[in-house]
Amino acid sequence: MEQEIQQGTSFIQNQTSAFRKHGSDSIQVFAPATVANVVCGFDVLGFAVNEPGDEVIMRLTDKPGITISKITGDDGRLPLHPAKNTVSVSVQHYLESIGRTDIGLDIELHKKMPIGSGLGSSSASTVAGLFAVKTLLGDETDVAKLLPFAMKGEEMACGNGHADNVAPALMGGFVLIRSYDPLDVIRLPHPKDLYCAVVFPEVDVPTREARQIIRKQINMKDAVTQWGNIAGLVSGLFMQDIDLIGRSMQDVLVEPVRSILIPDFYKLRELAMEAGAVSFGISGSGPSVFAFARNEEIARQITQKLQQHLTGLKIGSQAYVSTINDTGPRVIG
């Protein structure tokens, strides 16, 4: 596991060093979408995927302060005001922490993924912005130190500063948030040949509302079942045991409630499992759903079956197939 973390950190450091040598006053960064909760791990588990993701272009300016000059791909839904946008707010917190509020920054945000999809749209934007400013200023500290600032963006976006999207988007790979107070984040190993099939049904499931319908109290029997499944999933990741991963991905607490917000959720699960899925569940708060598969061909068959069914319901959809993304954000220009 340590080697895996070091490889991810080395990639990020190499990206940073390469940019510093370039000596430019602008940078373009991509940050990936994420699958949070991973069925049984509500608010404590998440992983990054290769696509989709968001892009940020950041430039140094002569006038101190942060401006947002352009946002594309959002249909006008996101604010340009720097005090109201998750990217600029997170970047401002970072600048304050390093005593660099004297500098000027201009930000362009290019949304390359659907908003409100359950794939960590706000976290991808925030992480891209934070990684951009860190690299632009030549800050070579551990990228994980950006996590508290990214969580500030999540708090603004959905009312809760959880880390199960921003941590994997920032650090790459499969991530466990062991504790929030104090913050303790652990990068987990995973089978390299594990594929993720994601389908986003184009219906609206706002994150705030999806959180509000979750039960505030649970009985001990359900809690014990959930603890066992989380432990089984983490064990399966360490042991590279895909069968154990699959049978551990069951949720008796959150999925039974949130599934009612997703059209034909249980039929989609049935179709995915018939197509060879190892497991199936809701990505984040939905409406996106995801399945693990043993290879790319099966993953693509799963997305095809799910999209065909949604088309029959007259619901548009978008699909993505990916391995787990171990690199997190990256400089693309």
C-alpha cells in the first residue's frame, strides 16, 4: 500500500516540478470524477475514475484578488462571483493559509461533467482549482494538505464538508476516511483489473435533498450488518479478492431510502448483475449508478444494458467505463 501511495505522490510531484521548470504564469489542470460511499461506506469511502472530470485554467494577474472570468458547460447555473463559487472560495482559503493573499488570480472553469450527477462535480472543480494554484505557486508540499480547503468547497456546495469525493479526486485511487475529527484519510489498495461502469440517468436528484431523507436513527442489527460489509469491502481490496468485494457491497441503511429517487433502480441492478456485474449501487447521492466488473468488455455490456432500459423509460443517460484512477489531478497545459 505504501508503494502505491508513493507512486501516486511521485506522479503529482513530477507534474508539479515539470510545470515549475516551464516557468509560465498560467496553467490548465484536469481533476477526475469520483464515486462516493461505494454502497456500504456512507461518507467514508470513495474512489476516482478516469472520466469524466472538470478543467480549470488559472492565470497570475497584476491586481491582487481572485476573479472568475469564464465558466463553460454549466448552462449558466454556477456563479461567477468569487465569494460564491466553490473553486475560488477553496483557493482563497488556501492562499490565506500560506500568507499569499497579495497575489492576483484569474480562473476559467470548464465543466466537462454533468452537474448534480452524483459523480462529485463540485469536488472535481474544486480540486482542479486547488491543484492549479498549488502548482502555479511552486508549492511542493504533500497534495493531501489541500484536503481541508477542498472540504470547504464541499461545505458550500452541499451543506456538508464531507471528504469522500474530494479525497479520491485529490489523492487518486480508493480512499477511506477513517475519521473526520481529527481528519485521517487512508489510501487503499485495489485490484488493478477492476473496472467501473457508470451510468448517469438525466434526472434531477439534488444532493441536499438526498441527504435530508436519510434516517437519523438506525437499529443495532442494521448497524452490525453495515459494519461487517464495510470491513469485508476493505478486506477484499487488500486481499485483491473481487468476490469478497462484490458480496460486501450491500447497504441496509442509505440505499433503501435513496433508491426511490432513481428511476427503476432495482430493475437496473437486476440488469447489471445479469450482464456480469460484481456489484451494483448508487454513486454518491445519485442519480448515477455504478457497477464493478472484472474486465472492460463486461463493463461496457453493463452500461449498454442500462442505457437501453433507460431509453425505454424515455430517460436520457450518459455512460462511462473506467479503471480506478490512481493519479488524481494532472496538468494538461
